[in-house]
Amino acid sequence: MDSSHTIGLFRGPEISARLDDVARLRIGVFRAWPYLYEGSFEYEREYLASYARSKDSLFVLAFDDGEVVGASTGLPLADDTPEFRKPFVEHGMEVESVFYFGESVLLPEHRGRGIGHAFFDRREAYARALGGFQWTAFCSVDREDDDPRRPQGHRPNDAFWHKRGYQRRAGMTMHLPWEEAGQGEVDHSLTFWLRELEQAA
């Protein structure tokens, strides 16, 4: 990560003051492919409420000259909503063993500077320090390769995630509706990626 950016960690109750920052970034960044998300602050507040309620939640924020330009979130899966827990229960995994990584959103002009790695580093270290977790996990929306809305030259994050040690678990899929620009509410499938969390020495 270059020297022009700083990273701040906000834990549990500390995140309440930062909900608007994360909501704003989610709405802006997720409007683009592959999420095509037509968000509202009302929905964002409802979605982020589970993080605000969890004493062990985490916001990792990237700052540029005091402005929040990126955000990455996490919380124990047991503290998340039933939709996110369901695929793990169905596959016989203890939800208490999983620390769930929510979104990582970063404004386009700040990408390619190591902030994405910093987001993963900080969240993995935090989950390890909390103790009791065997896995870290996140989910990613499923899109068809031939979807005509895919921007030319788009590169998915799969290679980056693989380098971080994450594996896509086919069949571990949840469904979540959201508004798409020009489409209205659409039901989406999202598949989970998992990594076994090595314990601190």
C-alpha cells in the first residue's frame, strides 16, 4: 500500500459512526458490474444493522487525506442474518467456526495500490486474534460469462482471491434480491469462497 493512504480499524460499537461512510461507498461502487446495484440509504441501514449489533464486528476503512475512499467489513457469521448462515448449516458446518467477510469496496481511482491486500490482512488478523474461528469466508455474485452487460476487458477478482488462499465452494450458494438499474428487484445467487484460518503462533 502506498504512503498516501492510511488504514483505520473500527470495532463493535465504534462502527456506528461509520455506517454512512460504508453505505455511501456500497451504493457507489456496487452500481457497476458485476453487482449493478441500485441502492438506497434505507436499505443500506437495514443491511448494515447486523454489523452495528455485533460486538465483534469490524470495519476496515481506507482514508485519503481524511476522506473515506474504501471500506471492508467483517463479523462472526453467527451474528449475521439467517440468509448468510443457511448455506453453512445445510453443509453441516458450525456457523460459530466462521468469520464472515462482507463487502470490500474501493473507489476506482484508488485501486491497484495494495489496499485490497490490506483489507484481507487486517480482517484475517482480527479474526485470528478473536480466536475460535476455523474459517474465513465471503460470497460473490454469480454472473454468466456471456452476459451482454459485462464490460469489455473486465477482469474478475478470482485470481486475486485464489492467491489469498480462498477456494470457491460450488453448491454453497445463497439467494439475495436487490434492485438493478432498469430491471427492478432481481433475485441473485451468490457463492461462498472459504479459506481455513491458520491459528496464531
